[in-house]
Amino acid sequence: KESVIYNPTTTYHSNFFRQIYWLMWRSISPRDIKRLAYLLAQSLTIAIVYGFIDFNVERLLLTQTTVQNVAGLLFRILTIVTRVCSLMVIATYPIDHNLLARESKQLRLYSISAYYISKSITDSPMFIIMIILFAIIVTVLTGLRHFFIQCGVFIVATLCSTALGCLVSSSMRSKESRLIIWMPISQILTSVSG
């Protein structure tokens, strides 16, 4: 059986960079804008809830309890932003799996690597903007300091979790098997990260 992932003799209708360009153009669609609005609303709601739970936590006197509360808040923030973004990738990438197989294998319009590179390029700014807005809301409500360092850590963690989500979603065909594989991986990463 011919491999869908890699075939060195396959020729495509256009070069690699043109494939990426057109795939990026196609990925900016109303469906993706609806997905962005849903993700943004969900993450901003979670940010407001976390902000009110730990309202003014770092503006209090510096005690052992305050330090533990700030560490717990940062751990919860990292956990939620990485899970939301990785589950978003796991849920949406494979929707195009049949289309991807048909267009790359049968029609030879683009390569698999061009698809995943273009999808990563178009999704990364969305996740970065979401994380920055999330961090702004939580910082204003809780009084956390070192905003830019926190944003940098949150962005790097989110990009790593979305890359892992992309790996899991591309390796499994059904949504159920992706979630079955993802949940233990997520639990292990959560338990060793704090």
C-alpha cells in the first residue's frame, strides 16, 4: 500500500512554497473565524473566572500563603491554556483528514508537510493573541507581576502543547482514539510539570 505521509517520487502541481501560500490563504475562512471567536470567548471567560478566584492575590502581604497562592495560580493558568489550545488542535485538525488525503494523494495538489506547516503558521498567531489577552485579564485582576516573562512562558508552553496535539491528531484517524491517547499524555505532563 502506498504511504500517504511520504512518497519521494510524488510530483505536485506547484512548488512547496506556493502550496504553503495557497493553503494559508484557504485556512483563513469564515469557519476558522468562528472557531477563533469561540476559542477567544471560552478563554476570556476562563481568564475572568480565574482572575476573580485569585483577585488581588499578589497585592497582599508577602507571606508563605501568598507565595503558594501565586504558584498555584500560575500552575492553573499554564494547565488551562495548554489544554485548551491542544484540545482545540486535536478537535479541528482531523476534520480535514479526508480532504487532506484526497487532495494530497489522489489529486496531488499539495504535500502533507505543506499542509501542516501552513496550518501551524496560520494557527500560531491566533493562539499567541489568545494567550496575551488571557494574561492581560488575569494580570489586571490578580495583580501578578512580571507580565512579559509570564506571557513568554505561556506562549512557549502553548506552542509546545499545540505541536504535541498536532502530532497526536495526525497519528490517529478517529476522534475517540485521539482523545484516548491524549488524556494519559496530558495527565502525565500535568503531574510532572508542577
